[in-house]
Amino acid sequence: MKPRESISRRQFIKSASAAAIGTTLLLSGQETTAPAKGGKSRVVLVRDLKVLDENGRPQYAVVEEMLDSGIKALTDMPDPQSAWKTIIKPDDIVGIKNNRWPYLRTTAEVENALKKRIIEVGVKETNISVDDLGVLQNPVFQKATALINARPMRSHHWAGVGSLIKNYIMFIPEPISIHPDSCADLASIWNLPVVKGKTRLNVLVMFTPQFHSFGPHSFNPKYVWKYYGLMLGFDPVAVDAIGLRVIEAIRREYFAEERPLNPPAKHIAIADSKYHLGTADPEKIELVKIGYDKESFV
Amino acid sequence: MPENINEFYKLLPDSIAGWKKADSPAIYTPENLSTYIDGGAELYISYNFKNALSMKYLDSADNEINVDIFEMGSAPDAFGVFAHSRETLDDRFGQGSEYAAGLLTFWKGRYYISILAYPETEEKKDVVFKLGQTIAGGIGSEGALPPIIGLLPADNLLPETVRYFHHYIWLNSFYFVSNENVLNIGNDTPAALGKYRKGGATFFLLLVRYPDAPRAEAAARQFQKRLLDGAEDGMRPTKEGRWTGLRCRGDLVSVVFNAPDAPTVRAILDKIKT
């Protein structure tokens, strides 16, 4: 098989998967690319050292400031209220899809800051719900007209990373059915009527991403990295692609060598190439960085 | 030695240093393991997971120490799942163990054990170690290592990096090879992977044993065609100037990745005793 991918795609794949033995990467369908709406997909990375206290707990006021800065930069609006009005309407029914994994949650601080701004738009509190495992049974999610997707990124034993794309796995009745081939087809979930076209914002929580998995429950505090970041974007693939670059870079930094995620997080590239959910091509992503910029890795 | 996974519950003390054993353990099978391990079940299933016992110790403040005992398909499978993410060599528990920041894992016989106490304290660590010793002592006999890992040449091998698997997903453990099953690795093809370091260069050796020579030859041909541009001598440099080399001898396929030069590839391939 001859190489068919563009240089930029090859660079992304290499970044996502560390060293490769040559030009041939057998990622199905990678020769096609998903066009980004309006040119490049914008991803906003906001970092603030004050977001974690001395015990590593998120500080609500700082989280709110970070989200506000991020949504303003994402929408080019002057204040958070007007920014939120561009993505949520008062009559929307809003599901905030979080992640409740006990060792690394979306965090109540992020959920509450999101909820506060959505209420300010005029959405009734009874029309907002935060849920993870129960989304299919949750009346608000069943009627939702808008979804906010918010979760931390972490290494994952089978999908490479737990990503924004993967966070919708609970919208299918049998999540295990999407597991073959290391969850390659996770993006297919985004075409289901329950979620299709409803996602207004993706928030990748990168306060303390987990970069390596160890043991049956995958978590060990030794392998989380204080990154102090939040990433926001409308394109989940673009945000995941940037998050993945950060995880890979942290692994290089920590292990002092190339150490590919095992298995590779190929579902992100496939979300672009096969499902056209967004773009994973760094040349089609506009990264806007706000705040602390040391060791940002991107 | 416990005859089945349930007997580990009886083996463990009712209380230890103020921690009390919770009343009822949970048992998991391949069908419901994913309800317990969020996202990790496939790793175990890929090593022929049979069943698991999960139980807790609680202190007066309801802090938890979680004990998980996994019965795998064989001792090599227990080694494989243990070694999957091993970073160091430590033989304090069972046939190999690792402790980091509140989590002890080890393997013995066909069992893989995890004892988890987050956040870590010295007191909890002491309890974790005592429980580990009790469980390791209760498993009477040791198990055999996967024979194929014995074929990895010892010179310059970093022993803590030795991996064993029979699912293609784990092919990329140290070095990205492919997203596809380019060597037709499956349940009947035990594979070993090790990292080598020589003169500042790091390279990797993969061994795959097939049920017969024709299957080995077919896998080798496929790899040569798809990843070595059909190189007849089985050797090819990468864009970065590193070398990949493959050799098929009988039912064994050996592949070297990321070697600094062609002589290094040949030297390590020559050392493999089939």
C-alpha cells in the first residue's frame, strides 16, 4: 500500500501515535478528509495556574473565569452572556453530558459554571439536566434540543483515550457494542437522532488529565498531570485532536521517550476521515491560547 | 490453594488493623465485567479472563480498600495482563508485582490481583501489603511464564518491558506499527515484545509463534508487502533513518523495529533460538 495521506495528516497521526515504521499507516479511510465549517475549526485553550488549590481541587471562581474567557474567544463576542446567546436559546432544553468516572470527573465546578450561564440566557432550570449514565432515561435528555458535552481527557485501556467523541457512548443502549477494534467507530453515535446536530459546545476538561493507565481501574495518581487547562470548541474532533497531542506530549515528557498510547486513539482520526464529524487535521484547526502558556505542549 | 474464586473471600481475614471485610463480595464474569471496570474489561477479556472476585475493606470512616482477584485463562495470561502496564521489576509479591501511589498489582499462577487504596497513606499501604501477602500465600503453586518470552535474546533486553499477548491490539505497546492486524495475531498465536537498549539506541523485538509454518509465512508475506514495501530481504529503513527487519523461520516470525542500523537488526535476529 502506498502512502496516500497528506503531510499534515501524517503529522497528526504520528503525533497521535508516536513513531511509525514508515509512511504506510493503515488507518481505514484516511485518504478522505472532513471539511471544517467556515474554514478552520477553532479550538480555544484556556489555562490558569490558580484553577487548582494546593490539594488539587478546582476553584469555582477561576473555572468560571476560564469558561467565560473561552466562550468569548470561541464566539468572538465581548462578554460571556452575549456569547452564550449565540449558542443557546431561552426555549432550549439542555442536556449537559458529563462524565462521572469516579477518579476523574467533569467536576461540579465546570458543570455549575455551565449551568449558570445557560440559566442566564433564559433557559428554565427545570429544562437543564446534567447526566452521564442515565441520559437515555433522563426526561430532559429525551426532549433535549441542545447538548453541552463536557468531560476530562484520560488514557483509556481500549479506546486509547476517553475523549469528547467517546463521551456520547452512553447514548446507545449497549455501549459495549461499539467496542470492537478499539472503539474505532465511536463517531457513528453522533449520527443517531438522539444527539445528531444538537451539540452546541464541547468542553474538554484538562485540569489534571490522566496520561497513562495502570491496574484494573485504569487510574493511578502517579499518572495524572497538572495541566490547569480547559479546551472549548464547536468541533469535537478538533478539540479531541488537540487534547490528544497534549496527552502524547505529556507521555513523552514523563517517560522521556516516545511512548505511544496503547492502543492508539484511532477513533479520533476515524471520526474525521470516515464519519466527517469534524477535523483532526492540525492545518485545519485554529488554536487560540489564553493564559498560562508554559508546558502547554501545543 | 483456593479451588475457585469464591474461596479467596474466606481466605482473607475478617478484619485487619481496624479495617473490616465487607459482608458480600461481588463476582464478575466476561459478560458483566464491563459493568465493574469502566473501559478496561476488554483488556482482561483479551487475556482470556474467566471471572473475578471483588471485595472491600472498610474503616470506621467508611474509607475503602478494594481487593480485586482476577482468574485468567492460564498463568501466561495472568502474567500478560500484569505485565501489560508494568514499569518496574519487583518480586515482593507473587511472581511479580508493582506498587505505585496506593495500588498494588501482582500475579501468581493463573491469578492477577489488584489491591487499591486511594488516597495513599502509610497506614493503608501497610494493610495493602499484608493483604497482598495473604493472597499470594494462599495461592499454592506458581505458574509457568509464556514460553515465547524465553526466546527474546537477553543481551541488552530491558526485562521490565517484556510483554506477552495474543490480541493484535497490543502490537503497538511501545512503537506504533499499525492500526490493523498486519501479522494476523490471534488467540492461537502467542506473541512477545521487548525493548532493547544498546549504545544509546532503543529498539524493539516482536516474536509471534504460529500454529504452523504456512501461517507464519503468510503473515510474514503480508507484513513485507504492506509495511516493508515488499522488500525481499525483509529489511527497510524508515524516513527517520531507523531500520525495520523481519525474519520468518519455521512457525516463528520475528520483527525488529526502530533499530539504528541494518547490522543491529541482523545481529538480534541471529540470536533468536527457535
